[in-house]
Amino acid sequence: MKAEEFDKIFDDNEEDIVQYLDLSTIKRPNLEPKRINIDFPIWMVKKLDEEARHIGVSRQAIIKTWLADKIMQTEQHKIST
């Protein structure tokens, strides 16, 4: 399909354009995983595991969620001051 045809379908909102996209090549900037190693004291790992079990997610998910929340709070604080 030529770019002009694709643009017309998109602009006219005639149909869903997703069928024309190769989704296997999509990349989301800054969301690629980057593996890091971090050491936690045993008490902290136990607490993380307790909380993760309590809400039904993995330890990794709880760590990512809490870190993301803290980063967003810090960013909001920077903006408001």
C-alpha cells in the first residue's frame, strides 16, 4: 500500500488501520528492559514477598510498581516546587 492510500484511510477514519501495520516491529522508546542486579537485606526481601503474595503479583512486579510510584511522586514534587 502506498503512503497516500494509508494516509487517506487514516484521515477519513474509514476503517481500522491496525490491520495495515506490522506490529512485530513496533518499539516503545525508553521501555526496553534493562537488567540490573540489586542486593536487598533478607528482611526486605521477606516484606516484599509478603506484599507481593498479598496482592497476587511477583516480587519483581511489586518492586517495579513501587519504584515507578516513587519516581512519579518525585517528578511531581519537582514540578510543583
